[in-house]
Amino acid sequence: MKLIIAILAVLFISLQYKLWAGEGSVANAWHLGQKIAMQTEKNSLLARRNQMLEAEVKDLKKGMKAVEERARIELGMIKKGETFYQVIE
């Protein structure tokens, strides 16, 4: 009888060890959940960025307004007949 109790105790302790400290443990599952939450947040930020870039690409493909705006802001270009004013503070 003592042998059976000892075997059951060892089995119980080994199962508890796997539950709390081994691979696939509660702590491991909690850490994986935290990593999933962080990655989901990063993915949502990147998805928003991709949507903005996609909208910008569509604007550039459709018309000249977006191209003109980029030329004015990034390259400092002006159209013929326009007067350029620079305000210095």
C-alpha cells in the first residue's frame, strides 16, 4: 500500500511540475499571451501605415494634384506664372 501511495505521490508531483514550470506551463502560456498582444498591436499599427501608403499610391496614380503637391512641398517647385514668397521669421 505504501508503494502505491509513493508512486502516486511521485506521479502527482511530476504532473504538477509540468503544469507550473515545464514546457507548456501556465507561466509559459501567460508569456506567450503577452507576446501575442504586443504583436497584435504592432500589426495594427503597420496595417494603418499600409492603408495610408496605399491611399497615397492611389492618389499618385489617379491625378496630378498629388504629384504637384509633392513637388511643391518636397522639391520647392512652382508653376509658371506663380510668384514664390518666402517668409522668414
